[in-house]
Amino acid sequence: MNEQLGAALAGEEAAIYAYGVIGVHLDSDGDVAEARAAEQAHRQKRDYLVGRLSQLKASAAPSPAGYELPYEVTDRATALKLAIQVEDGVAQGWRPVLPVTEGAERATALAAMTEAAVRATRWRRLAEVAPATMPWPGRPD
Amino acid sequence: MVLTGAVREKWEIGHSRRWVLGTASAVGAAALTGCGLLDDDEPEPPKAPDPLEPLLAEALALATAYDQAVVSQPGLRTRLAPLAEDHRTHAAEMSRLIGRPLASAPVASASAGPATTVAALRQAEQAAQKTAVAACKVAAPDRAGLVGSIAASRATHAEALR
């Protein structure tokens, strides 16, 4: 389970980093509020995972100081594209936690995966990407 | 438990190979059940309904509800057709896992009913998400990811209908 939690944590940390970049390129109030809320949510999940791994006496790999973004984020369009990609990635990070957990812990993982998938859909709508949904959120492409 | 090998084959009927080979625990449970069956020397009791059945029925009902909505309001096709398609994809995968062809699946029309407004569809998605969340909580490990993705997908549908 530590391995899966560690992977989910890596996704959350990457998301927190990415939203720092994304936020700079958004200017409408709606976009900015959405990005802030998302970043806050990812910080909470990160804290949960760090706490859980600590309970399990597992050491998570230290988060990298920086990330190489898949492309240059220069404007709203590339910022939204990255936001979509980041949320899809977070959902994919959480899905493998489901089979290795049960009860309340699995419910927490499912909630985290679902929230990321819902944010990905919201970003797709804001970016006018269709379809805004997918059949298997969290399943790698 | 020495009978595990034979029992496993028996259990495999109606299930996809991937499902059976997927987890050690599932095979273990199957073996336990099988031991009982062989000891009793009685005809196999009717199989309990697969826990995915209610989710499958819901997916088919939702797909039908979207179809009905598009028929009565063709302008909504672009928005609703992809959601119906997601449900059909879910239904196909679940029926494969259950080991029953989709054609013979009962179509629950009662719950779909007159859900033809976007608001009603959204409500139906939210209710269906709850069913899937509850199912995910108690799902066997080899199905937790699948059911979890279905729950998340239904949540994104509700979001897309806002």
C-alpha cells in the first residue's frame, strides 16, 4: 500500500507545483478562483498522504525541487491544457490506491480521485474541450 | 483444498479469464466456495446475483434516459450523446465481468422513467454516483478500480450537466 500512496502523493505534489505555474496565466476571476480552490484541495490531499505514510512508518520519496513541464505554459490555453492534464494525472495516481485499501480509507481515495476527475471536467468545459467527460477516470490512457 | 485446481476451472465458467486470474484472493474465495459444493454432493445452488448487477442496470437505464432526452430535444445531442456513450462503455465492461451478454441484461426502465430534463438527468447521475460509491466501498480488490472509475465518471456527468 505504501507504494500506491507514494505514487498518489507524487501526483498531488506535481499538481501543487503545476497550479503555481497555471495561476500566473489565468486572469478571469472564475478561472483564478477555480485554480486557487484546486491548489488548496491538492494541498489537503498531500497533507493527508504525508500523514498516512508517516503512520505507516513509510518514507515517501522527497518531492523534486522542480518539474519539467510537458510543454511551455505561456497563455490561458496552455494553462488550461496543463490543468486538465494535471487533474487526469492526479486521478490516475489515486486509482491504484482503491484495491489496496478498504472501508473509510478507500472512500477517501475514491473521493480524491472523483474530485480530481470532476475538476478535469470543469477545466475541459472552461477550455471548451469536448467531450468533457471520459468513461474511465483514473485509468491510464 | 487440494481440489483447488479442479474447482477453479468450474468457477471460471461465466467469468472472464482476466477476472479469475486477476487476484489471488478471488481465487482463494472461489476455492473455499468450491470445497463446500463438492463436499455436499448436491446440485449447484443458483448463483447469487453479481454485485455489479444493480450498477449495470443503472448504466443501461441512464443511457436510455439520455437517448429519450435527445429524441425529445435534439438540440441537446452534442451535450448528452457522449454521456450516454460513457454509460454504454460501463455497461459493456460490467456485463463482460459478470459473464453475461449485454443483450440479455434486464433493462431497468422504471428508474429511468421520465428523466428527460437536464435537471432530472443530473439528479439521476448523482443518485447513480452514490450507488457506485457504496458498491466501490465493498467491492473485491480486483473490481475496486473499475467501480471507482464508474463512480467518478458519474460524478463528472453531474458536473457536465450543471
